[in-house]
Amino acid sequence: MFLIMKRQILVNIREKANIFWTMFFPLILATLFHFTLGGLLGQNEMGEISAAFVLEDTASSAVEGDAFFEYLDHLDQEWLKLTPMSDEEARAALKEDEILGIFYGGRERRLVIGENSIHTSMLSQLLDIYEKNETLLNRIAQEHPEKLPGAAAELAGYRASTETVSFGGRSMDNVQNYFFALIAMTCLYGSFMGMYNTVGVQANTSALGARLAAGCVKRYESITASLLSAWIISFAEVAVLLFYMDVVLGDIDLAGQIGRILVICAAATLYSSALGMVIGTVGSLSEKLKNGLVVAVSMTCSFAADLMISGVKGAIEKYVPLINRINPGALTTDAFYSVLVYEDAERYFRSLGLLAALGLLLLGIAVLSMRRMRYESI
Amino acid sequence: MKVYKGYLIALKRNLSTFVLYCSIFLAVAVGMVRLTSGESNPGSYQQTRLSIGVVDRDNSLWSKTLVEYLEAYHKVSSMEDHMDTLAEAVYSTEILYAVIIPEDFLGTYILGEQPVQTLTESGSQWEYYVNGRIDSFVNTARVCLAGTESPEEAARQVLETAQIQGNVVLESSREDLAVYNVFRFMPYLYFSILCFVMGMIQKEYQNIDIRRRLLASSLTLKSQSIQSLLAFFTIGVFCWVLCECIGIVTCAGQFWASPNKWLIVLNGFTIMCGALAASYFVGSLAKTAAAVNGMANVFSLGFCFLGGVFVPLELLTGAVRKIGQFFPTYWYAQNISILSFNSTLTDSLQRKLIQGMVIQILFAFACIAVALAVGKARRQEE
């Protein structure tokens, strides 16, 4: 059996087109993802926001002493970089995108911005808060003048009142999901190996299969060897990809979790290889047609696991969650999420269990459909 | 014109691939337009409204006031009180921020010193943005409680302050997001269709038997090359008309309103020339159908990823932008960005635009020259 396995492994490795699509293509995609999506990692991080302050309609041109400027200048916000400028300078800077907004002080307070974005909304929020506080104090002074000192004291004690909860995972950045989906796709490409190897041991689909059938090798041995070789190669390819993405590109951080990740990849490649084997046993379709079937299945599963557009998996989870429980792509990305993003043992073991169970089920189907094949003529 | 006709007959046989790619692109373009329809420039200032999830454990006057207050600024939805659910909703961007209103919200959190727990991507823009709003609520509530007679009156005043907004003026140039999002993806369509289809046809012409038969004919080598380039150009123009029409139909209103519409179409023509030349190169170099397939994938994906087609140029890092400048897709993406976001083209923008188009054409000439040189070397070898 090991001899057949060795032969199958050699056949698979020597098939250049096969190795290109199952190993080199994911590596190329990982590199492209690194250079493009890598730039998106951390794009939501808060950076510095530059704004100008212009004082209008006042006798003095010095901004110091203007209540609005003092308020902005003394804000406990490290993200705001406020620079006093003349109106012309500020407008030129806004046009050149050097600043995101211009605060106007003096009689008519306002904010001029160049675009609608979260950054300019944050600037307008500062103006809103100033206007609110002023209105509030005026109102209290009119309606309850005796309470004004107390209210003013509370206002002077303005403080931050929120705290962001930290989870076991490292990053909540959704972009890393694309990297997980790419790994899931590579696991799914194991189905190509499973399909080719199955076609290779069937007498009615390949000449090699005919020779094996005519020989003295037991049927279960050739089937087991074909599955094992497909599984070993696809698992090795995923391991290479993981190494490349973790050590060379640094897009994912597997430190301390490598064991659990490898177990998931082993289960995912088992599932994919078995899936390929089942497709390989479907009737007497040509190898080309079976190949097309594997491409369609693996691409659909990858699409449903968010490889192409983010949000597909979420929508499926909302309306037809059963699909996510049988899709090897979704199960693999789920397992990665539960290990690398948000520590969730229950989800990890559920994904692992489903991958292994469904893989074994498909394997059973493939073996049952192949075990007693007899050929009247080939 | 035997060679010329031969190319057209071969194309007819590959029409299904042509139609397949056009359909895929149409689906992607329509999807992109629908996804970005909410981002259109309204012409006036609009505050960014984020999706926020709220878990109300207090269910009191003040917790309800906070929810109502947040609703004035954001899209608020009530969430299940389960950390796993909240974490997944934040990770999948179903919501960008979650706030957990704890029990005894008034005593311990508004009047006390305890901070309110929130859940979001740590260090993100939305963390700072919504935190600022909640801080404002808590501090305003404190001021109102100190300045009014009853908690009910204070809560009402807090909600009234949510109506107060500063004077914000938006001064911006034109933004044709729909046009940008549709025409931005054109290079992928050109490179995919042309490299797959034309690469495959050109590869057939590299077959030794066909080449020998052609050599045995009365056609000169020069005539063969000119005819093959002419056939490529005819199919390229057909592809260009088809693809640009698909693009125009997808965002017809915005396209016809754009002052730069004809330049957008011209920019499409230059990238089509680049893709056409790349397909000639692929077909001349590849020896098998699998090689054409692999090269076409690597070319189309590589050029589009590194040239700022799939990911906008401003999001690419410095090193990638430098590498991207070697590809025509980079110059196409730069041009389409200029044409979509500027109503008037200043002298410097016009220079940039022409420079971009010239580089795309030069890339096409370089590809054809290399392919012809390779072909000649191969013939001499034989």
C-alpha cells in the first residue's frame, strides 16, 4: 500500500499544472493580498486629524483669548492637531488636503470641511459639544440661576466615561478574514488531489486505474492509498502557505496557536480530499468535466466563506445557517476566528468536529461507491 | 487576409468565454454600484451615522435616554446580552460599536466614577467617535442633573441638546462614485477576456504544423505579422466597445452627467491596448493551454491587485505603489480617479492624464516588441 501511496504522491508532484493551482496559485494570491489588503489592515486605526483655526470679525487677530479656541486647544484629545492660520492659508491647506477642516471663531462660529467622512464628523462633534454646553448654561442661568455654579462646576469636571472591553483575541480587524478565507480555499483545493487520485485508481477512467484493477492489489488498499496521498499533499501545501503567511509575509500571527491551527487544517484537507473523491466517483464523467465540477464546488464554497466579498458568510448565517455548518470553507474560517480573533472553544470544537465528521462521511460514500466496482469492458 | 480571417473564426469558437466574462463583470459592477449607492455626494454636510448595538441591562429612565440620545446620531439596534454574539457582530461589521449599559447606570456611572463598557475594534476611528458622543451624554447628564429640579426634567433637557448642531459647511469638488466604481474595474475585464481568449488563439498559431503551413504559403512573414496584429486590434476594438457600453449602461445617469465622459472612454481604450498587447505576449510565449490559463490569471490578478484596480491607490503602501508604476493598470487607475473626482481639469491634471495614457500605450508597444522578438528567436531556433 505504501508503494502505491508513494507512487501517487510522485504522480501528483510531477503534475505541474496540478501543483501550480493547488500550491503556487495560493502563494501568489497570498503575496498579492499582502501587498494590497495588507495596506487595509489597520486602516480603521485612529490617526491624527489636522484642522485650522481662523479668527474672524474681531478687533484682535490673536486667537488666544477666544473662548472657542481655548476650548479646542485644551481638549484632552490627542488626535486633534489644531493650527491657527489666516483665512487664505487655511483655505489653501484645505484644498491641498493638508487639513480636514477649518474652525472659524469670533462672532459666527462654524466649521468648513472638504468631504463627508468620519474624521470630519469627529470635528463637527467638537463644535456640537461646544454649542450644546453654551446653550445649556444659558438655559440654566435663565431657568434656575441658583443652580448655575453647580452646573458650571460639573461642566468644568468634563471627563471620559467609557472603557473599551478587551477580548482574548488579538485583533478585531475584519480584513484578516480574507487571509483566513484564502487558507480555507487552499484547504478546499485538496479536493483536486482527491479527484485526480480517485480517477487514477478507477479502471473505467484511466489507463493506470485499469492496470491497478488488473493487478493483485486489494481494492481497499488502492483506495486508502489514493486518499492518504491526496490528504498528505494538500496538507503539506497548506502548511507551506501557513508558513509563508506567518513567517515570510507576517499577515497572520500563529504564535502559540500553531497546534490548534494545524489540527483544523488537517480536518479541512481531509474533508476536501474526501469531497474530491466523491466527485471523482460520480458516474463515468470525463476527467475534464469532473475537474470543472471540483472548480465550481471549491469556488462556491470559497465565495460563501467571504473570499471574494466580505459579508456573504454573515448573510448565510442569518438566513440559512445550515449551509455554514456543511461548507468546509466557512467551517475553516470559523475555526480560525475562534482561535486567532475571539477565543471561543465551543465554536472551535464544533467546527473541528463537523469537518472531521463530514469528511469521514464523504469518505465512506466514496469507498462504498468504489469498493465493488466490476467492469464488463473498459 | 487568410491569417486575419483565421483569428476571427477562432474567436467565434471562443465566444462563450467572452460572454462569460462580460456577465461576471456586469454582476460585479452592479453589485459595486449598489454597495456604494449610499456613499454618493449629497452636496451638503452629513454626519457619519454608524451602526451601534446596545445592551440595556438597566432598563431605567437614564438608560432609555442614552439610547434615544444615540439614535439622534447613529443607527442603533438592540442586541442580545451575550459577549460571543456582540464580538461576532463587531467582527463581521454588522455593528461597528457596542455599548453595554450596566445596572445602576445613574448612581454608579453618571454620578459615580465608573466608566461604561463598550466593545469595538480597539484604537479604531469609531472607538474615538462614539466614545466622544457617550462622554458628551454622561457629562451633559451630570450638568443637567445639577442644573434642574428633577431627573425627568434633566433627561428631557439632555435629549433637547441632541437637536443642537453646529454650523458645518461642506465645500467639495465633484464626486462621481458610481462612475469611479464601475470604470475602476475595467482593466480586470480587459485583461481577463483578452488574455484568456486571445492568448489561447495566439497559442494555436504557435503550433509548429500551422507555422510550417504558413511558411510554405506565399504570404510573407511581414504580412503574417501585420495581419495577426490587425486581427488582434479588430477584436480589441470590439471588446472595447462592448465593455465600455456595459460600463455606461451600468451607471448611465452619472456617466452622461460627467464632464469627462469621453476622456473616461479614451482611457479605457488605452488600457485595452495594454491588455491586448499583454494577450499577444502571453499567446506568443505559452506552449500549452494550461500555461495560457496560468499566465492569464497571474497577469490579470497581479496587474489589478498591484495597479490599484481592486484596492484604491491611496490604500496601497509606498513600496507597492512604486512597483505598481511599472504596470499600465496603475496609470489607468490614476487617470480614472482624476476623471471621476474633478469637474475641471487644471494644467497639471491634464499633464498627469496625458502622461498616464502615453505610458499605457508605451507598455503595449513594449509587450508587442518583446513578443515579436521572442517569435523571431524561436523561428531562428527551429
